[in-house]
Amino acid sequence: MFLLDNYQKILREIGQVRLVAVSKTKPISDLQEAYEAGVRDFGENKVQEMCEKKPHLPQDIRWHLIGHLQTNKVKYIAPFVHLIHSVDSLKLLQEINKQAQKHNRIINCLLQIHIAQEETKFGLSYEEAENILQSSVLQELKNICIKGLMGMATFTDQTEQIRQEFRGLAEFFKHCQTKYSSFNTDFQELSMGMSGDYPIAIAEGSTMIRVGSALFGEREYPTRV
Ligand SMILES: *Cc1c(COP(=O)(O)O)cnc(C)c1O
């Protein structure tokens, strides 16, 4: 089920900010409905699920990988992925570069920064991100482009805490914009904000939000036995 009214409401609220419709766990029919309503940017958190859905849907969809990416799976998405939001190591960037080269592409990436208090969320510290950006290895990667940063705030109803986490990330983003400009870095996108917190993220400078449940309804996860 695609919630058309919510989609239209969100579009009115966000202005120039880009919307990635997070379709993980949802059937192809839901994505088709969203496509017909005008959605072209879809976010999936698993490589396998993205690769299974892609052939059943129109070619002009821009596929965003938003979940943790293992190096051995990069090859499956390298031919087509539009933006990888979840880069969390130099090793992963090297593998993306290698696979992108095979397809004669430049793959756009975001560095995922750990801004939440939960232990479970993936991502780099600000210091680790700077280490990557200053590394000489990065200078050799001609088939990737670091387009910006991604972060997920703590899952909490403490809006002040969420605001502070987004604010910190936005400050670091501005710092990167002024400090790092190279042939393969181009800090334009700040991917922050989900169904529960996108208005705060936008107020703090987000350029791209990743919204799932507000567009497709709550997800049901298969129960593990
Ligand atoms: C699932 C997910 C989202 C969307 O979450 P909702 O709360 O359903 O909007 C956004 N970003 C990432 C990285 C996700 O895994």
C-alpha cells in the first residue's frame, strides 16, 4: 500500500529537499504505485532485495543503497546503483571504486556518520571520516565521488537530542565543504531525516530525507524462529 495523501503532504512540506522513498520489505506492487505517483528515488537497505526488485520496475528509477554494505556484495549493485548512503570504511570505498571501474562508471557515495547514542547503528566517527578524507589512498580512487554525508539520529522522543545530533552533523558537513575539495569529493548532499524526525532534519539543513513507514505504512518483519 502506498499512502498517496502522505506523499503529497510530505512533498509540500519539504520544498527543495529530495525525498528517497524507503521501500525495504515492501512488495513490488507498492513500489509500482509509488512510481505511478511520481516517485523516482527508492531506498533499499539490502543488496539482495534491491537486485530482486529492480528487474520488475521501470529503468529510470534511481536506486539508493541505505543499509550496511559488505565488500563482497558491491559487485551486484555496481552496474546501476545511483547513490550509496552507507559507506563506512576506506576498504569499502576501494572495493566500490574497483567495481565501478569494471562498468566504466563513477559511483556516488555518502560517508555514513555515527551520530546516535545507540551502539547498534553503523557509521564512522567524525575523526574516522576525516582520516578517510585526508588519506592518500582516497586520491587514487577515480571511479568514486564522495557526494556528502548520511546520519541517523537516536530513536527517541527527545526532540532536543535529535536536533543536537543533526546540528552536529550539519556543522561537520559545512566543515567538509570548505576543507575538502578534490576531483572525487563534492560535498552537496546531507542525507538525514526519516519518517519520525524529518522536519527536525530539514530545519537543521538536510538536503535529502529517507522516508519509509510514512509513505508505505509500518513494516512487518518476518519473525525469526
Ligand atoms: C528503514 C530506514 C529508513 C526509513 O525509516 P522510516 O522510519 O520507516 O522512515 C531510513 N534510513 C535508513 C538507513 C533505514 O534503514
